[in-house]
Amino acid sequence: MNVVAWAQHHYRSLLFLLLAFVVGGVVSGLGLPVALLPHVNFPRIQTSLDAGDRPAERMVTEVTYPVEEALRSIPGVRGVRSTTSRGSAEVSVNFDWGEDMTSAKLQVESQINRLLPSLPPGTVFDVRRMDPTVFPVIAYSLTSNSLTQSELYDLAQYQLRPKLSAITGVAQIVVQGGQVQEYQVIVDPDKLRTFGITINDVATALSASNVLQAVGRLEDHDKLYLLVSDTRFQTADQISESLLRSSPTGVVTLGDVATVVDAAEPQYTRVTADGTDAVLVLVFQQPGGNTVQVAGDVRKLLGMKGVVPTGVKLANWYDQSELIVHSATSVRDAVLIGVGLAAVVLLIFLRNWTITLIAIIVVPSVLAVTVMLLSLLGMSFNIMTLGGMAAAVGLIIDDAIVMIEHLARRLHVRDDGESDIKNRISRAATEFTRPLLGSSLSTIIIFLPLAFLSGVTGAFFKALSVTMASSLVVSFLIAYLILPVLAGRAFRGVNEEETPGTFAQFTDNAYRGLMRLVLAAPWIVVLLAIPILVGGYFAQRNVGSGFMPTMDEGGFILDYVAPPGTSLAETDRRLRQVEKILLETPEVDTYSRRTGLQLGGGLSEASNGDFFVRLKPQPRRPIEEVTTEVRDKIDQSVPGLTVETAQLMEDLIGDLTAVPQPIEVQLYADDEQLLQQTAVKVAAEIEKISGVVEVKDGIVLAGDALQVEVDRAKAQLEGMDPDMITRQISDSMTGVITTQIQRNPKLIGVRVWLPPSARKTTADLQNLTLRAPDGHLFPMHRVATIQTVIGQPEITRDNLKRMIAVTGRISGRDMGSTVNDVKAKLDSSGVLPSGVSYQLGGLYQQQQIAFRGLLIVIISSVSLVFLLLLFLYESLRMAAVMLSTTLLAVTAVFGGLWLTGTELNISAIMGMTMVVGIVTEVSIFFMSEYRELSTELPRRERLITAGANRFRAILMTTLAAILALLPLAMAIGEGSAMQQPLAIAIVSGLVVQLPLVLVLMPSMLATLKLD
């Protein structure tokens, strides 16, 4: 008993099994995690180091270089890149793809901990893995006209944060902005001098007055008591009553020399939302979490009555789940529209509602089982898996169409007098086993090389390829085992002598007539392949190239940098002008702004930060137009402010791979001065190139510093040493957090500080009163001088070599041609002096890595397809003819991309790879029919008959697949743009597959006289 007959015999069991799998897929889909991107372990660890305020050059020598050396020795490290500024450094460690990043993080921490004793005292570090969860999934702003910034911060930190942290899937809640409450003890310098008291004396007295300490145990009345000394401050008045000195002449309390005020910690950052000072609440999800569930639970919690008090405005300025939901909706719509259009094609050709319904039901059944497989593989719903399912619809319908069409055609042909439809269906399905299996394998095996693809391409597109390969395997099994069973019952009562419809008869006659003319001189048609190759070459030379497809995410990030050393107040003044521009832009819905902070972390000062701008829903202008207009207005209206715009996904991928800009010219030299001069020159040159915007020379200066230089000899004469003088200056200028007061869940610091009027200018610093150990007082200028130090540039090192990266973004052009112009400019004489070398990094470097990997994938796929053809037909020449037809279809992909103005990116190359399998699939259908015909017929008649027999099936599959992919190719709905290049590439190949397979390939077979 063959497989088809066995399936006919056990059709009830198989149908029930399919139903169970479909139900299992639906249930799995309800519990499948939902995220924007596939969960990927990016091979990058980022380490932040802080060692006080030492100069950048000294920081490199004492901290950065030893850490780089230590981390470079970890197994699997591919590169180390560092950025060092005054007192801080960031070291990025790149590993090979596939490394265990949890183990890698532990090794990085271990190496730094081992090195820590030899680093400067007080050095602290933080290590974090880079993955898509480094950005929040949902974020809110809190503003109020009735609450202070301290009260808003307390609301977010101590009320909302614990509640939100309890939500399933939440990793952490980060609160930005607002003010942290503290009590400030503002001392009077004159009164301190009068009483001979220093700031340190005040701090010590306060610390001793605020004590909670166990002092022993006492047994009494058969109980054991713990003795606790509790002298804690309860009110600000109690702080003022603290005793500083007691003598026979009287006592000195804190109130005699200082004033206690309820204030906020010194602030060198600022956060706003929609033009108002705000507190931001950022929600980060756990790796592998369900973004839609997390965001939904957050919205539900914050919408509950009483969670956010009256008078507080809560605004949602970012919600990643919206893009995911819109993408899922777009995929659903694309599938429904595609299936509907394909159903129309089936109905026109088959003229049978029941058969059409059976073919269409296959699609949701296959997708449901695919979802169950994704669940078993530990994958999630994301833009790649959803896009894979949408792109697979056309191929799923193909399998159903070719099987049903073959059964229908065989049913209308008398077969040795067999009258039982069940047996005839079984026999027809059995004879179709080899073509169906071969054609299905041709589309499935092209995904095998993708399993070995690494880098960003492999990280994202493996999810798409696994989804499509799974759906194709399921589609084959259903088409082979289930469809004949259903078709056998649907075809009962069908008139066996039914003549073809008018349209079918017309196409059959037209094809036969055309092929008789073609095969009269087949070599002429074969020569027509030359113009196809020339056209493909022309299109390939003129089509632009990119990296990842761009799509309208509904919001963008605007990074900004003010001149080095700009104060927080001045930076804020300039940014208020930027906020005015945003508020006047009609497409802007809401925004948040960070100054001295960054959404994704990283080194930051009071002169830089970022905005996240959320746009209104469609319809509106494209996001590219909005960002260009905002950038141009800022350049015109806010001089001295450098801005850079990017959508969140682009910025996220850039941060994860440490290459956020499309253009990055990495300059290397040992001479630091020459390197800086060259960077400025290179930036000026590439800024002249059309399409290059937001150019930065890579020289990031820190703000100017006032350096206090202590004269050791003079200090010795006063009975002091440099360390004592430094501590007293720090106490006076920064204040001393001497103790804390508990207020319910929070601890409020108590800072002893000089009044602002006594520490406002350089003159105030020079006249700062210091106290020697013997009690005498003297001004600071007697033992120290103040020098102004111009801000030093950040020092960047790449694999232990000094480097400056000149960066830029691209607007209105493709990446490939733009970078070619950049290379031409750099290679021209006079741009780079002797001793300076360069290499291109950024997203362009990632593009080249991806393209090389995908080229290997295409070559491997073609080789596997050729091996399959050899296995099926055991003829080198026949396999070569079929493969050449497939490769001609690939050239049409370049034409389709060029005509639609679509860039050749990794999504388009994925589509090109799939075209190899799709066209080969159709070629196998034709070739199998050709070889099944009797060799007693003349070759010409066999070629015409084979083509005519397969014409309807190939035409139906081609039209159905094109129509199924059309919604994706037109990028209908948000999120579908990610798969648009893939769909355009496949549609381009489908458009030419029918003439190539049914006209050109028979001509080649006739010319070579292949049987």
C-alpha cells in the first residue's frame, strides 16, 4: 500500500490529527511571546568605568589601557573599543557570534574585579549585556501644576515603581528627571569664623547627633530586651537644635551658624515633556518577554483609579507594542487580502466553489501548525516571524493549487476504465508524488544555508527563514496527505466529460500556437536570453544598495550636542527653542527630552542628550519628510546646536552593534594632533558630498576645567598638606552629605554647604577660608593657584590603537553609491596625510559583512538546487538548462528593484534567494510532465503538450502567488515595509517565471535536443 492509499484509508485519523494541530497552533499562538524583534544574544558587552575627575590622558594610562589589555585576553573576544573622557570610560567588547554571552559577561566582570586593586582608589564599574531590551518597551511622563518636581519624583520612585515592577515580564523600572529631596544646612562663613568652626566640624556634629544603634541587651522580668539608642532627627527644627560646641561660656547650636532648608540635590540634568519639566517612567522588559502583554498590563495598572493622583498629567510618549500590534494587523490584512485574491484566481480557473474553499482553508491550517512549531522552537511573534508567515502565503497556495489542478485534470481523463473516483484520485496523487516532493524540496533547501549565517543578518532573518521553512514543510504534508482525501469527496458528482471553460480553451490554443512558432526556430528564443542578462546587468549597476529596510515607526530620536562646556542653563535655553519647533510641527503628537542623560545610556554631559518624538497616527506626512524639516529648522534657528535624527529601530540596532551611523570613517594615527587635524579635514570633505548630512568630525571635547594647583611648600608653612586642602575645598564647593533622615520608604540626605553667594565665582574660590590643624584660618589663595584648563577631547581606541571616527548620515540617497563617493573622496590626493590610515565602519561595514554572507548563502542555495535536479533527473545538461532558467529569473529581481526604486538590502537578497527555489519548483513541474509523456511522440509535440498540460497550473500558481504577495509588496499597513523588498524581489521573479519556464526552457531543450 502506497502512502496516498494509506492516507485515504486513514483519512479520519489524519483529519482529526490536523484539526488537533490547528487547535494546538491557535492555543500556542495565544501564549506565544510578542516582541518587536527576535530575541538575539548580541555578542557585545559594554563596561562603564568611573575613576573621579582625572584628565582623559591620565585616565587612559591608569584605567582604560589596563582594562583593555585584561579584556582582550578573554577567549572569543573579536575586538575591543573604548572611549575615554575626564574621569570616565566606556569599553565595548565584541565577541564572536554564537558565544555564550552570560558566560562572557561573567568573564568580563571577573577580569575587571581581578584588576580592580591595581586601579586608582575609588574606581567603580558597571557591566551590561547589549540586547534589544536595553531600550524601554513603554514609557510615560508625569507633569503637574500643583506638585513640585520632588513630589513627582517621589510619586514615580516610591509609588509607581514598586507597582509596575510586580508586572509579569518587567525587568526594571527606571525613573528619570524630577528632583531628589534633601535638607541643606547652609552655613554662614562669617559666623563660622567667629566661632572658629569649620564645615567639617558641623558635619561631624550632625552625624553624631543622628544615631540609631543597638547598645546592648538587658534581662528583666523574665524577658530579654534589646537596648537601642535612638537620637534620630524627626524634623528640620531638631537639626537646627544640634549642639556643635559646649564650653563654660555657653553652647553653640547649629541654628547659631547655619540655616536648615528643605531643598533638592544639586542637579546637572534636566528632563522635560511637551515643554514642561517632567519625570519620566521607563519600563524595561525581561529578555524573551511578551511586549504586548507587558505594555497592556502597564496601561491597565496606570489607568486604575487612584494610582495617579488628581492634578498629575500622565502622557504616554513611547509604546513599542503599538508598532507590534500594527505590524500584526498589517500581516493579518495582507494574508486576508492575498488569500481573497488567490481565491478569485482559483474560482475563475476551476469554477468550483468547494474545491476553491478547500484550497483556501489550507492557508490558515498551515499557518496555525506553523505557529505551534514556533512555540516548540521557543520563538516569538515579531516583525520577522509575522513577515515570514505573510510571505509564505503565496507558496502555501502554490502547493494546494498544483495538487488540486493535477487531480482535476487527471479526473477528466479516462484511466483504463477505472470508474471509482477514490482510486483515480489516489492514483493521480501517487503519480504526482515525485514532482510535488521535488518542487517542495527546491524551496525548502534554500533555507538550509541560512542556518550558518551569522551577524545581524543571521540574527534577524533566521527567524524569518525558520518560519517560512516550517510553513513549507507543513504545506507539503497537507497538500500530499490531506488534500487528495478532501478533493476525492469534493470531486464526487463532477462531470467527467466537462469541457474546459472559454478562457481555459483560449489560453490552451494560444499557448500551443505560440510554441509551434517558437519551436520552429528555438535558437532565436534562446538568444533572447542575452537581452535579459544585459537588462539585469544594467539594473544591477543602477539599483541602490542599503542595509536593513526602513519603515515608518511612528516616532524618532533626535540626539543633540551643544558646544563643549555649555552650562545646563544655557543648553536648556537652546533646547526650549527646539521644543518650540517640535510643538509647531503638526505631525508631532508628544515628546520627551533628556539633557545630561540618554535614553539608551552612555557617556553624557550637561551639553548633550536626546529627544524622543512621537508622531500622530497615519495619515500624515512620511517620517523622512518630518525629520528633514525639523533638522533644517533647528540648523537655521538654533546656532551652535548639532543634531542627529534616527528612528528607534535604526538607533537600537546601531547601539547594539556599536555602529549607529551609516557612514563611519575610522582614522588611525600615532600623532594625536595630526589625527585631529585630519578628522576636521575629512569631515569638511565628506560634508560636500550630495546626500551626506549630520557630519561629525569625531572630536568630542569635554568642558573647560578650573584646576586648583596646591603649592606644597606654602601648604607646609600653614601646617597643611595637599590632601587636607583638597578635602576642605570639596566640602565647601560640593557640600558634605553627613547623615540621612528616614521618611517612610525613603532616606533624605542632610548636606552641609556654603551659601551659593560664597561659591559662585572664581574669586569666591580663591578667597575660600581654610582651617589649619592648629585652628588658624587663611584664604585658599595663600597656598594654591587656579588655572583654567581647556577641555580635553575624548580619546577613542580601537583594538588598542588611537582612532577618531568621522561619522555622517544619509538623506535622499542609497548607502552604496554614497559610500562609493566617500571612498573616492578619501582616496583622492591631498585628503589623507602620510601616517594616517583609514577604514570604513558603521552600518556600511555591517552591510558588506551581510552581503558577503548572503552571497555565500545564494551560491550554496544554487548548488543545493543543482544537486537536487541532478538527483531527480541524473542529467547534467538537463539540470543546467533548468538552473539557467532559474538564474535568468534572478536577474529580473534587479529589474524589479530598479523599476520600483527599492534598495538592494538584506531583505531583497532574501527574496532573491527564494526566487531560486520558486522558479526551480515550477521548472520541476514542467520537466516531470515532459518526461512522463511517451517518447514515441516527437520531441516538439512532447514539449508543447507538456507545457499545455502544465500551463493552467503554472499560470494559476503564478497569479495566486503574485496577488498573495501584492499587499506586502505595496507595504500596506505599518510594519509591512520591513518585508516589502523581499516581496518585491519575489514578485519580480514570479512575473518572468511563466515565459521563462514555458517558453524559454522548452526552446533550450529543443535546441540541445534533450529528452
